[in-house]
Amino acid sequence: MSASRRLCSWLLWPGSILLIGAVAAGLYWLIFQPVDSGGYSVHRQVHWHLVVRNQSAEALRDVEVLSFIPHSLTWQQSLAQVSANYPVTIDTDDKSQPSGRILLDVIPPYGQRELLLQAELKMANHHTNREEAALTTMLEPEPLIESDNEEIIALAQRLQRAEAAETAVAIYDWLVAEVDYDGYDPVDRGALYALEQRKGDCSEYAALAVALARALGLPARLVNGYRVPDSGRLEPFAFHAWAEIYLDGRWLILDAQERRFDPSPENYLVTHYGTSEARQTDWIRFHSPESRISIEMR
């Protein structure tokens, strides 16, 4: 063998070893690299402020205050911790609406207490997380989601397309074009109201989206919570509702009132599901059994 050929062989041999090693390392990474099965890669911190006022002329003792907290586990979020400037107990017995319970030892006559609450969350920045959900229960009509109404069924059939994903787009486009936002109303008026009056707030947009999807056999639900600002502060008038439709093994966010179709889920914080009339609890964001106090979110 000539000297030049021996030199080439000598150079190729370690190169081959390096190539084989790189390929093996790549295969090992693909096969054995641990995967975050939860899929919650974004860390978010949110906070909110409640003012509790005694409206009576006598001191009130052992006043219980219930505050919303982020839902403990959904496909888009995982609650790590809730803290407050007073001791807070987390109650997740009501799966539809978890809450934080704070006991105030005394509020003086016409006095007030300020509650500062904070939650640490892990959020998903994609839509691939799976969630154990009873999808069959999300096909039926319920109060304010009148998916069995003839007018809603007729519209749904006009919006139906060959593919479910195309149908979701058609529902979204119709809502954006045909329903006008007429300002926040604390009373949920429902899907049929939105269709007949062609107006509503976020809850009406969401209820009609859910009703149209269910009328076509697509599992859907109304979601309540907040769109989270960069500051993390949950504002009193930022409470929001949107629809989720289950398509191709994942949940798709449809937020027609905010003109957002399938947005990144990391900016949507869930507090509870369903309309106020469909849920058993009589409160949504904060509450106290003590009738002599008022609660305000700031």
C-alpha cells in the first residue's frame, strides 16, 4: 500500500468512529430522552386583590371568604401552589369550581380587610396534552346551551363542512361576522339569545359556539377564567369566557369575541367550566356566607 493510501485510511478510521458515535448518541437521545408527559413547560405567576368590607355597625367574627382559584389540572394548566396574606385552605371537592377558603378572625364595624392572593402555575404552550374528560356529557343540551333548539340546529347544519376542523372554522367565522359585542353583562343569557339577538358578551359568544358544535355531534364545552396579561395581575373586568371544541384528539380554543381561533393556551387561565345556570354553585368568583359583608375585586 502506498504511503498516501495508508494516510487516507488512517484519517478515515477515526472519522468513521466519530460518525458512528454521533449516530449512536442521536439514536439514544431519541429513544431514551425523558419526555415531560405533563406538557406544562411555561411557568406563570398570577395574583389578584379582594377587598372585604363590613357593612354593619357591629364587629363581625370568623368571617369566611371564598375566592376562585385556577383550576388545579386541565390540559392547559397545572396548579402548583396558592398563597395569600391570610391563611388559605384549598378546596377542590367541587371539581367544577375549586376555591380558596380564608377565615378572617374579626372585621371591625364598617371596617375592611384586603386579601392578596397569588397562584403559581405551569402552563402548556401547545395543544397536544390529553385530558380525561367525559366527552359524551359534552354533546347534550343544558341550560343556556340550547343545542336541541330548531334554530340552532338549522344554523349548525348550514355551517357544517366535510371535515370537523373546517366546521369549527365556519362556526368561528359566522360568530365573528354575525354577532356584535354589546358590553359585559353579569347575567348569562345563553346561546339562543345570541342567535336571535345577534349580540352578547363573551359568555354568549362561547355558549353559541358550544351549542352549534354539539348540535353537529362535536364535543364542546364553555370555559370560564381569564386571559392572562404579561403582568400576571388578574383584573376585575378581565373575567372571560370562551369555547373549547374537541377535534382530532385535542381541545381547540375558539374565542370569537376576542377574535382568536386556536390561540396558544398558555395565555388562558381556567377557573371553572359551564354556564352559571348549568353549575350547582351559586357563585363564580368570590362569595361569603356572611350577608353583612361585601366583596370587591380590585
